[in-house]
Amino acid sequence: MVPRPFRLRQVRRETHDTFTLELEPADGSDSFCFRAGQFNMLYVFGVGEVPISISGNPTNPHVLMHTTREVGTVTKAMGKLRSGDVVGVRGPFGTPWPVEHAEGADVVIVAGGIGLAPLRPALYHLLAHRDRYGKIVLLYGTRTPGDILYRRELQRWRAQFDLEVHITVDRALSGWRGNVGVVTSLIARAPFDARNTVALVCGPEIMMRFTVLELQRRGVSPSHIYVSLERNMKCGVGMCGHCQLGPFFVCKDGPVFSYNKVQHLLEKREI
Amino acid sequence: MRTLETVLAEHPFFAGLEQRYLQIIVGCASNVVFEKGQIIFREGEEANRFYLIRQGRVALEVHAAGIGTLTIQTLDAGDILGWSWLVPPYRWHFDARAVELTRAIALDGECLRRKCEEDHDLGYELLKRFAEIITQRLQATRLQLLDVYGAEGHISRRGGT
């Protein structure tokens, strides 16, 4: 429960309101192991602590990456940090994406907005073990072309023959030659075998609900659909109750859940 | 060589449609090609056709004063372009522009409306198919309007506090 000090190697600006922190242990240790989909509690000293998904490569434990958006007091303070500054890190916490369970199947990854950040480690894992999976398809929806995260990396992945990348934006000026429309509209024609597909979904909850409907319409079994949920996490270890969702604590029992497990809870307006 | 009837039968929009209806519809159909950047129709013009896109991409655009031309949706192979031919006053509500070389089948709206009036079963079949597309696009538009990726759509873990 005590934060470990991590030194900031670099702050990389991703879009006008998102950035990636690259951190390394400040206490002399040389690695930070985590599984794709987990998160850390990041502490900006004197300001506060927030839960942020890990967005880096789980096969490279020497650099810890977090991508976030500047929306509140702590993340705005984070955005002002400079190389050499120190932050506190608690974690990793939470359940990972079921990348082992997906072996032998096609994998479709549906990301909305900054929801791509918690999915990027899963993509790194899948690509590092490419021969264990069937088709891998990334469907990514965002607000405008200017809001696309990891642009260079997406271009590089797009150029690879063993990964399909489809991006869509909600609106664009006429110079944009890519897709315009909601991310759910990409699902119907995405190249995967619905009978043997594992879907990993992360984004705003309303986007995930419609995505799940579309995946099911396509024939993907709800037991093969995984979603990453967001609730107001504080302790990260299932003690404080801030992130309670019915019988679950999202920080400890999630954030990654099989859709089967939480479907009935997401439909309840009272919680 | 594949006939227009075969191409129509293979398009998802006409999947499962009885042969006799396809034979009627093919009389209103023709192949068209649009070069990259070509305007297919403009807002306010008479809507006398719709298109089954076979290849390429089409952008639906609207011009907003002070902002410029906005793309509100793109359509790809397998999609349908245009339903204003079906509803009075038969005018396009947006511009359509080929983003890349686009091949499509154009269906003459006036010809189809006449045939649907003569054979209401055919009209009902077509309306069912268009109703499904219109519903999908309405739902997609509602999602776009919600602006779910805006800052308000995110709370702590991925959005930060």
C-alpha cells in the first residue's frame, strides 16, 4: 500500500489533451512486471492519487507507461511534470485481459477514445506471440482525426500483414480520407470468424454496450466478450468500497470482466 | 461475364430477395463509376437515384458556414447510398463525394417508385430493407450525437481526475 517512487523519463504528448508518462523505478530496481489490462495508482505528491491503466509493453518491464487525459486536478498536475520528476506508484492492480484464453481464436479488439490505452498492452502481447492466435483485428473509434492516439504505432501496425487496423472518427473535415461513423459500424464487415473469436472491448460504457450488441449480432458468444469497466477507484485493493458494482469491486474483481458476469449489473440504473 | 442481376443478387442489400423481384429491379439498374473526388450529388438537387456501392468509399458531407465542409459519414463496399429518392420532396439532404475510385450500381428511383406502386409486395420488400438501414443509421447518429469520447464521457481510471 506504500507508493514506490518512480522517476519520469519522458512525457510524450499524444493529442491536445492526452499524454503518456514513461517511468522507471527511482529506487534502483530495474523492472516492473504487470499483465495487460492492469492499472496502477499514480500519486502526484502534494496533489493526489489516481488510478490509471498501464499502456506500455508487458514484454518490456523496464519502462512503465501510462497514457491519460487531462481532465481533473491530478491529471492536469501530471501533465505539467517534467523529466526527472518523481511520482508514487502503487500496483499493479486488477484483472488482466484474458490473452491466454484467446489462444487459438481470432481476437477482435474494439477501442473507443482513450480506451485504446488499456488495450495497447494486450496488442503488444498478441503481436509478441503472433503464432498463437488466428486473425487479430483492431477497431478503433475516436472523436476526430486529431484525437487519434499512438498515431505512428497504428500506422506501423497497419502496415503489418498479420494485423488488421480499422479506424473511424465521429466527425472530420473533408480532408480526412478514412472512415467517418461510430466504431460499432466497423464490426459488421470486420474480418474475423465470429464462432471462434474473443473480443476485448474498452471505451465509454455506452459505447461498450452498443459494441457488445453488435458483436452478438455478428455471432460472437457473450462468454467470449470481455469489457474493461471504470468506476471511482481509491484504494485499489477492494477495501474502501468506492468502486463497488453490485457484488464486485471493480479495482480487485475487475477492471476486466467477462461480459456474461456483469451484463445484468450494467443494465441496472440504480448502481 | 457477371450480369447486373447476378451482381444485384450478391449485394447484401438484396440478399434473399425473390428472383422475380430482382428481374423487375434490374430494369431500373445501371453500372456507374465515380473518380476520386467526384461529386455524386449535391444537397438540394433532385434525388432520383440510389446506389449500391460495390467498391470504394463515399463521404457524405455538409457545408457549415465558418467551419467548412464536414464529413458526417463514410460509406464503403456493401453499403447503400441515398434514401431521399423514397421520401417526398425527393431532394438530397447532403453532398456525396467519392473519396476514392468508386464503383456502384445506380438504381433509378422514379422507375423503382413506379414499379413499387404497381406491385405493393415489391414495395413492402424494399421498404423493409430500407427501414433496417435507416434504423441503423439513426442509432449510429444518436451515438455520434452523444459525443461519448468527450471529456464528460470518462471518469477516473482512463480519463484521470
